[in-house]
Amino acid sequence: NFGTKLAAGVLALLVVLGLFGSLQTRFGVKAVYNSLRIKTVETAPLLDKNATPIAISPKTVRNKMNKAMSTVPNTSYYKLGDLQTQVVKGKTVYIAPVEFDGFWRWQRARNTPGYFIIDATNVNAEPRFVKQSMKYTPSAYLFDDAQRVIYNRFPSWVQEGQPQLEVNDQGEPFFIQTVYKARGVSRRINYRSLHVVVLNAKTGATKLYTAAGAPAFINESIASSTAAEMNEIFGRYGNGFFNAYFNKTGVKLPNDNGTEDGVTPVADKNGNISYFNDFTSPKTSADSTMGYSMINARTGTLTYYTGKNIGVMDSTGAKKIAEKEYVAQKWSATMPIM
């Protein structure tokens, strides 16, 4: 009958649109590349003598925080959440929320007890547990789930990556979610229109900002996982999808630097955070860097440093040399950065 034919026609149309959107998302990488804000610089900025780089790797921080989980009340209910780099009261730190360890733990506790914080510039630093009861978190369920809350308030926005914890100078917790508007029927991201939703972890209040217009205490309105994707798009797809896998003209690949999201956060003396990664040739035998990028964690501007940097060893080569120096100790190199 007519109703059945109409329903079948609508279903077929939705399938076609879905397939078209998937193909656009997969192959329409040139448009995504063109949405990047790219600056190319021939010479690298220099650290001054007062600069204090991040000195402790995320893996080490996570190990220390996991050992400190015994200080958390009812510790069997919880697990350690994702690490985040931030500048709090002028000091560069790592923070990580304490999250629910499953549905039944959430049912019993309903609120998580707080988060850990540690000095990121001191290799001997120890984590400190901060009591801040949080109702709305990524590991909560139903209407306490941070991502569900954000989706219900902003259903037309696509969430990029996972919500990440940031705290203000008073220590109050917020979850930050990078979002964007999809392009038509595809989920292709437009890096020029990145926004951020700020969710109060205690009250559930939310507000939408442009990435660069977020409150001043938010250092990373653009998630580190998003920055890693930007490096991939920038290095691999500047000349289109098929060139990336066949001719490979102009292709440069971001190095796996061993961090959780593939980029290393760097804080400058003004408290601004950028994401660092270096690029290597698609030739597997090459071990010199073709250049490196710094992505501003608030504006998303990708600055690519090249020219005089050509001929410098890449981060993978640096790790190998460091490990050869300490073969007997079986030390493992991590988080190389210029």
C-alpha cells in the first residue's frame, strides 16, 4: 500500500543520506584541512633562562596518582580519570578527577569525592588529593552523565573527544567539552568554529563559549585529542585523501611521542598552553624531523616551525639514543620535547 511504499522510500533516502555523509566524512579531508588556522614560521622560538618546562611524564603522574588512591574515602568505589594539564595560580600542574568504577558504585555513591593535583615541573613532586564533591562527571550515569547533560542542552553540536576536568583558582571543578557544528549530512569538523561547553561539576549549570572566548581559567578549550587530530590532518591530508596514501607529495607524519593523546602540552611564562609534536617523513628509514607544530590550546592556531629545523633528529630517534645510554638499567624514554 501507499503507506508502506512511503515508509520504504523514506528509509531508503535516509540510508542514502547516511552513506553519502559517511563518504563525505571519510574522503572530504581537504575541506577539513582548509579549515585549519595555519602559520608557518622559519625559525623556532627560544626558551629563556627563566622558563620552566613540564618535567614529569603523564605515565609517571598516573602511576603516582594511582598509588595515592588509597587516600580517597571509599576508594573501592572509584578509579582515576583522565589527566589534564593546567595552570592554576600561576603554576603548571596535572589534574585528574576521581571517577566512578562502574554503575553500581555510582548508584551507591552518586557523587565523586574530588580530584588529584600535582606540580608538573618537579620530577620529585607527589600528588595531593583535593576534596570537591562532584555530581556531574563522565563516569556517572543517566542524567548525571556529563556528556549526556551537554548533549541535552546543546543537541545540534557534535562533541569532540571526551570532557576534561579544569579547575579555577579557587579549586572549583568544571568539565570542559570541545564541540563543533557538523557540515551538512557529514560529521566533518570545521576547526575555525570550535566552541567549548563549560559544565559546573557540582551544579550541572552549562554555558557555551567560542574556544578563544572561554573564561580565563580554562587553559585548554581545545582538547588534546582534538589537537592530535589537527596534526594528523595538517601533516597527512594537505594535498587530499588519495595523495596521502599513494603519491605522498608533501606528506609529513606526526610522531608517536608516547603521551596519552599524542601531543605534549607546553606552558609559557604567561600561563598559555600549547600542544607540541614533531613530524617525520613517511619513509620508515628517516629519523630526522621535518619540522614541528605548536597548537594554541585556546585558539586552535597551528604554528608550524620548519626551515632551520630541517636536519634535526626527530623525537623517536632521540628516545632510541636515550635508551641506548641506559641499557643496563632498562630505562624507557618518554615524552621527548624540544
